[in-house]
Amino acid sequence: MTSALGILILMIAPLAIWLVPFLNRGRIGPFYLIGRVDPAYIYLMNSLLVSCGKNPRHIDHPGTPLQIIGAFVIGAMNAMDGRNPICPIEEIITRPETYLAGIFLFVQLVAAAMTALAGIWLYKLTRNIFAALILQICIVISPPVAGSFGVLGTEILVIPVVLGLGLALLPLATDSRPERPHDSIIAGLILGFGLATKVTVFPLILYVFMFASTKSKAKFLAACFGSFVFWTLPMANMYKKLITWIVNIGIHTGHYGEGSVGVPGIAAMAANAQSLISENGPAFLFACSAGVFAVWLRGRPVKLSPPARFMLLSFVVLMLQFLMTVKHPAGRYMVPAIVAVAVSSGVAVAALGAIRPAFSAICFAIVLTMGVVPAASNFRYFDSDLPGRHAQERSDVDRIRRIAGERCGSLIPQTNGVSAQLSGLLFGNIFAEKFDLQLAKRYPDFVSYSVGDRFYGFTGREGVNPPVDPGGKPLCIFGIIELPAADAQKFRLVATAGQYRLYERE
């Protein structure tokens, strides 16, 4: 196989994982949909804060690299249109979906490009096209990775970060050349960027053991720490809040630091573990297989080789990621380890091919056969599942609005319970805290109902008075959140459509 043909083949999977969601973007629906608004609008409004030279207020992931990238894309889009690229508040609050689409397209392209580069780099180092293809297939067939291409959040940036770390480590992992002085520094800088993007990247710090000397390990850790500090400088005044947030997540039984101190019960943990393994079955299978192969290599009369070390470390990374996630399970939290295992799988097949070339082809045939069903499922996710949800939600909202048009004097959305652009802006600004006045000026008539509380506009911490119909028709509220008992005394349920409820004020 010629090098040019191999590189062309290695462009297929990355092109597919970018094109499928891109071509279906209109059918998937806007970013303000209930399933997409969090964290898309949060990152949009915090990117605007960075563009305006202000400290971001949302630091949970921490996510500052994505906010910086968002600010860059916002500025570039305005510069190309001949507008001021710095702090374009009016533009963002007028056309938020346009800017969200621009940011998302950029990070999707970066993720697809890094998937291509990782495969091509492994192919160049090993001359094994099957190993490179397996690396890419392991990424394409992962449900959490596919989900990351449908939601604007930190995971879509974590994918290229882990692949970038793989690019830095592959020459060592494949034993293609000796370690160079700058290898540990480059790898550490990339990992620090990843940790600033999302702390779930932390298990990959175990790759420090890919470096032979204590000096190299120290340089890796120092570069990682320095990079993390650099990329989180916009939120440096909130380090204490970030640490408290992470500690609370770790020590409490509930999600997001809620619940009592401790861990969930054994039954809950077992169910969580089963769910994670089921969703990420191929990653666990490939990691375990590579681990067994690495142990077999270690049992031969030679010292532990770099490929074997990389495979074993990737297996331990997956196990650590699993232990971190099983308490609060969500597939997206496994993305760093899934991508790392994909790189490790490619290294394992290349090592097998070095023993007997036919082994690589056999592994490729097995992985390709195993990947047909999950790949088809991921394609269906973008081609029918997401578009179907959007169409159903749009139909439900339209039905609620038709009923409200007949019997209600005014229709007020719940604060966090309705798919609408203004609701998205309100939600994002709750986590940005700086654009109340501009939003209120641009949308003076907007009112929402905070369930269990009161009516609010974009400004006014004490709430606002809802509109009164001159014809005497009642005020109605709607959304997906079921009203608590206290609200039920003031509002009567009059209609439902899917997950949406329409309430009439008594």
C-alpha cells in the first residue's frame, strides 16, 4: 500500500464523524433545545465575558480554554463581517445561535482533524495501516464520543487534547525513536491544557511513567502544572471556588456536590458500573485485550518494552477513569480514557503486526465487524434520534401554544423549562452574571416564571409583575418542570403535550 493511498484512507473516518452531524445540523435543531442549552449557552455568555476582558464566572470544568476559543471565534466572525471583534455584546444577544454554530463548527473541525492526524502519525511511525485504522475506528464507534459531536461542551475539546497527547507520546509508545529532552515538556503542556479544559482528563497524568528518568518525569509534571495555570489565568481569582467544587463532588453522594457525605450504596454503585461498562463495552474489551498482550510481552525474556508500558498505562488510565466516574455515572466523563484506549489499541495492533503481519489484518477484521453495530447506532443518533427529538419537541410546544392562544391572556415560559432562544440567553446569563442590563434593554418585555418562586425579567432580583390581559383572560405558564405543591395552589394544570405542561393561574 502506498503512503498516499494510506493517508487518503485515513481521512475517511475523520471526515465521516464531522460530516454526519454537520449535514444534519438543521434537523438536529438549535442550541437552545432543552437537551443542548446546557452548557452551550453557558459557554457562549462566558466566552463573551472573556472577549470583554472580564473574568469568566462559570469555572466548573474549569473550561477556560473553551471560553478562550469561543472568544477568539466570536472576534474572528465579527472581524470578517467588518465589525469590532472585541466585546460584541449586542451581536451576541441578538444572534446567539449564529455564534454558537461558529464555535461548535470550529471545535468539531479541530476534533476531526486531530483524529486524522493521530491515524496518519501512527501509520507513518509503524507503516501499519490496520493499526492506524483501528485507532480511528475505536473513536468513531464510541457512543460518548458521538454524543460529544452533538453538544457544545468541553468533551468536544477533550477529544483533540487527548489525541494531541497521543501524538506527543506515539514515538515513544511505538519505540520508533529514543526519548528526546523536549518530549516530556510537550506532553506536559498538552495535558495541562486538557486539565484546564476538564478535570476528568486527570487520569492521563499516569502517562508520566512513559518517561524513563526522574528528570523527565519532573519536567512533565512541571510543564503540566504551568500549562494548567496559564490556561486558567482568566479564572485565577476563583481557584478556591474550583477546589471547593471538586472536593464537594468527590465527598458527597449526590450529583454536583449534593447529598450527604459518603458514597452511594453498593446496589447503586453496581448498577452504575454495569451501565458504564455496557455503554463503553468496546473500550473496556480493547483495553483489557491490550493489557493481556502487554503482560504476555512482559513475560518474555526481555524488559518491559515501550509499547507494553503504554498499553498497561492506558489500561490503568481506563480503570482510574472508571473509578472516578462510577460514583456519578455519565458516558461523557469517560471520553478522555476512551480516546486514550483508542490510541493504545492502535499501538497494540502495531506491536502485534511486528510479530506477525497477518495479526494486524485479523485484528482489523475483528474490530471492523464489532464496530458495525455501534457505528450504525451513532449514525442513527444524528440522522434520526436527535432530529426526531427536535421535531417532537417542536410539535409539543406548538400544541401548547395553540391551546394557550384560545384560553390564555398571556403565556409565560418557565425559567429553565422551555426551549426558546430568550430562555437560552437567560440561562446562560445566570452563569455569566454580567449582561442583565443589555438583555433587558434588548428584550424589555421578556418575563419568565421561576418555579416555586416568582416572575422575573432579565433584571430585578426582587421579581417583576407579570402582564395583565385587558380582556380578563387568565395568565398561563408552560414548561417541562412539574410545579410543586405550593405552586399548585396558584396554578391549575390545563393541558399536556409530551413533556410540556400548560398551567393556568387561578
